[in-house]
Amino acid sequence: MNSGLSRSWSPPPRDVPILTAPRITPTAAELPAVVLDVDLADPLPSVPAVHHDGRRVRQAWALVRLFTEPLGTVLVDVPEDGLRPADLGAAIEAVLGDQLRPRLGEALPIDGLVPATEPTFLTRRRQVLATAPHITVVICTRERPGALARCLDSLLAQDYPAYRILVVDNAPTGEATAEVVRSAARRGRVDYLLEPAPGLSCARNAAVRNAPGQILAWIDDDEVADRHWLAEIARALDDHPDADVISGVTLPAELETRAQLWFEQFGGHIKGRGFVPAVFGPKSTSEQSPLYPVPPFAVGANMTFRPGVIERIGMFDTALGAGTPAMDCEDTLAFTQVLITGGTIVYQPTALTHHYHRRDLEGLKEHMVSHGTGLAAAYTGLVLRRPTLIWPLLRLAPTALRELATRYTPQSQTPRDDFPRHLRKANRRGMLSGPSAYLRGRRQAKRPLG
């Protein structure tokens, strides 16, 4: 525990647990895993074996924090008579004990704790907020008003003094998105931008043109932001003045279906990187190739670019992303272009968002196909821009094939199930179609290479 400040300090209000997020009526008798957001400064919760909707809860997946700082995740089975706080504490100790003991001593608190002085983590956040830079948060969306409203609610609740929200309505067929934005704008600075050209990259580029010289933080409409998301982005920007991109962590908002569980098992959005900060750039090439794995550090659902960086790499490629034959990975190509041109990407695991994965098997299969297609398409676009990169990519190919066969996430962090083999095959089929999909997308975009 930290010391040095008076006992008059009081901790800030806690975040609302993810368990309160809206749910739909289940169709199965079991809930694969309940998602918890646990701060050790508060009393540990008990987890009933039966969910309020009658489903049997099999496991509890918990994000573990200390004074709002994310430290890691744990997974624990829920017994027939429910999970007691002491058992949850034992599971946390087993997985994260080495990280917690230097902060808490030998005894992990079950009933919460009140520090005598303000923790260093919160002191630093308070210092950053005192000189917080203005940030424009961008949501590109198309015909998902319900999800957009939920995302906007989380953004309007940010503990951050200087930001606006820009919603880019991509090729709408009606007024639903505009209505959601008008409603949200009554509670805060929410701006609306229409982009009639279909495609996520077109929407992203419209936002860049709309906000020249601004820090751009991107979030998807099927996510919610942690209350301290922007504050932690600002922390990373201040700690790393040379960073071009800040990448946060995107965690599951729920694990209520087997499809959602399988998505996390395949790597989710975090891809096994965990909660250790990292810097990727010119000094890290001996440890991490800028070409593979892509991206080992970032996802378009939680990324922040400093002013001018996107323009410097030639904007987002309109032959990639949702709404194109390639379907995905415009963010992947952008990250790679930043790195191979000498830029720096900072992985900031305290900047959290929570993603609502697709609930059904067909939706997961579509994601596997689109990600495989988009990844191969992004490499195709990269090689067309820089033909000499074909040789280092060929040298990395055996490593890539081995990793595709095993995939990412450790047993202790993610619920396990028999991952359907046909989903891996769908991912590989998508990869095979990627190059031709990219070329079709280029023809449709009628955009020469930059």
C-alpha cells in the first residue's frame, strides 16, 4: 500500500459492474460464464450458481483491479452452491498473487480496504487530468441505433474534462442514427457527420477530414467504454510524448453464449497480450516484427492517433474494412504502416473498452471469414505499396502457420470449450480469398495507391 498523504483522502466512486449491461432473453439452459468487474478495494462479491433468469452459471470470468487499475483476469468454476467471496479471492491469489503481494502484502483483502493515502496510480491520473488534452472520440456506425445509444451512454459518463464525440453515419437508409445522436447531444457534446459513401474506411477518413489537428480516439458502436478510458489514453499520451498511436485493451462485455466464449478462446481482441504495458517502434524490431503478428498490440475498436498520423500514412485504405469485399483489417494495415515508416505504438492496458461479441454461431463464423479475408487483403495492400516486403513476409510465413494452428489464449484466463474445427477452416478460407478481395475493393474504390 502506498503512503505519504493524509487519511482525509477518499476513493473515487466505483464503475458500474458489467453485469448491469442490457441482456436479451436466453435460449439455453446454461450461462457459460458470468463477467465480473472486481476492484479489490471493495468487498469481493459472491456469485450465485443460478442466474436471475434461471440459467445455471458454469464459470465466473473476472477483470481484477486495484483502485481502478486493471491488473489481470481470472477464471473460476462456480460450484453447485455458488461461488463464495473467499473462493473468488483464492482464485485471484492463485493467478495474480505475484503482482498483488508487492502492493498488498501477504493477505489479499476479501472485505475491501481503504488506503491511508492516495494510491500512486490515482495520483498520477489526477495529475494528468489537470492538464488533459482535448480528445475527439469517433464512432463510425451504420444502422445499429440500439448499440450506438448504449455506447454513447458510456462515453457521456467519462470522467474526463475535455472531449467531444463525433458520430459518423455511414450510408444510412433512414433517420434512426441521427435521432440517437440528437437525443445524446442534449446531454453532452455529440456531433453528427453524414458519410454517404459506404464502407468503414470511407467513414473513418471522413472523420479525419472533419477533425484536422485533433487527437482521435476510436471506439466501435458495439462497445462500451470504461469510465476512465479517456483519462488512461491521456496518461499514455503524456507518458509517451513520441507515441503516434495508443492502443488500449478491449475485453468481453458478456460471455453468455458458446459463440462468445469461442471468440475469446480464439484470442478475442486482446490476443493473449495481457496487462503489461509495451512500446512498439524502431527500438523494438529485434523483439517484435512490425509485419507479424499483425496486430500484436492494437485493435481498431480501441485505438487513438495523434494529430497528423493518419494523414501521414495516406489515410485508411478504402479497399479494406467493413462494407468492402475484404470486409476487415483497415486498422491492421494502418498500424503496420505506422510501424514500417518508423512510428511508435504504445500498448496501454489501463485504457479499457468492453465489446459485445456476436452471440450466435453464424455471426461468429462470419467474423472468422471476414477477419481471415481482411488480414490477407491487408498484406496484399501492403505488398502492392512496398513490393520488397514480400521477402520478409515469406520468411515469417512458417511462424504464422504454426501460430494459426494453436492460437492465443492461456487456459487460466479464458473459458475453454471444444473450439469447432469448421471455424478455423472458415478463417483459413477467408485468408485464401483475401488477395482477390483486395483487388476487387480497389477497383470499386477507384482509388490509386498512395
